[in-house]
Amino acid sequence: MAGTIMIESGSEMTRVNDTVLRIARNAGLKDANIYATLTGIIVSGGVDDVGAQVGSIDKRVLDMEKVAKVNELSREYAAKKIDIEQFYDDLKNIDRLVAMFPLWVQLLGAGLVSGSLVVVFQNNLPDFGITFLVGMIGWAVLYFLNIYVQIRFLSEFIAAMTVASLAILSVKYGFGIKADDIIIGSLMPLVPGIPLTNAVRDALSGNLISGPARGIEALISACALGFGVAIALHFF
């Protein structure tokens, strides 16, 4: 369960393997083994009369809070602060109760990231406000499409197309100055940075299944963003 939660929440495989093996060894299973991919996890306790357990990974989101909480529980179990039954109950609570930040916090964060990057990297202070707004709208589109449509990569495509369209229209009607800067800043919250980073880390650690798989997933997301911007530029 700990490994499944971590993979579903976007953790790299090296951390998953290390955490699961530490839990097993602290429970007395010195010969435990784990085989984890993006779509499934197999754990063997290394005991003759106990078979391996298989977990299916049905969803993948980015929720570092769950990963951090599982790691924290693992350290508490290693320090003998909790027993295995309490550990299992806490894992079930994490899987069921830990939620992402409220929408308004996510929107505020997306706006601040978008506007700040325009100022820091493009030295374009006048476009901070409109980039802040367009970044919030782009994240809202992505958020609601992921809830109601649930088609991978389509939400990134439509969100990018929305961002580019709003950026071009804002410059056309005098609310912004440089459409390119607004588009670049507003797209930053949508860029698959964590999956790409995890892909590199998995590949460098020798995991030649999850590393390329994560890389392809991040590449398709980036292509969806690029195609969305291209469509908007073509029609506007």
C-alpha cells in the first residue's frame, strides 16, 4: 500500500523501492524484494510460505504531500513509534483523506508563478497583472477538464489553446504588451516539470522501464501544450 500510494502520487521509483524495502526489513523481512513500474507493483517478503503481493496503479497524479506523509510514517515505524497495525491504518487514512490544496490556493499559486516568471525572466513588469490572470484561467481550465472529461493530454491541449488565445486577445485589446511573454509565463504552471525530473532520475538510477515511460508521458504532455498554442496562433 505504501508503494502504491507513492507511485500514484508521482514519486520516483528509487524512492518507492527504498521506502518499501525499509518497511519490509524493519518488519523482519530481510530478504524482501520489490518490482515497481508505473502501472503496477509486486512485493515479495522473501518467505517460503508467503507469496508475493501485487498492486495495480490505476491513477497517477502529482501529490507530493502524500509522498512526504508516507515517508514520515516509514521513519516513525523504523523508530518503533508505531506498530504495523497502526502503520497500515494510517496508510489507509492517507490514501482516503489527504486531499490537494483548495482550488483557490491552486489558482493563486498558478497566477503568482505565471506573473513572476514574466518579470524575472523577461523583465516585463507591465504584463504581470494580465499574465497573472491568464495563468489562473489556464489552470482553472486544466483543473475542471481533468475532473469532468478525464481524457489524458486533451486537458493540456485545451488549456494551452485557451492561454494562447487569451494572451493574443489581451494584447489586441490593449490589456497586455507582449503576447509571447504572456503565453510563456502562463504556460509554466502547465509544464510537466515533476514527471520530466522523475523520468531523468529513474533513468539515471537504472530503471529503464519507468524512466523512458515517464519521459514519453512528459513529452506527450509538452507536445499537447505546444499544439494548443500553435492552434491558437493560427486562428488568432
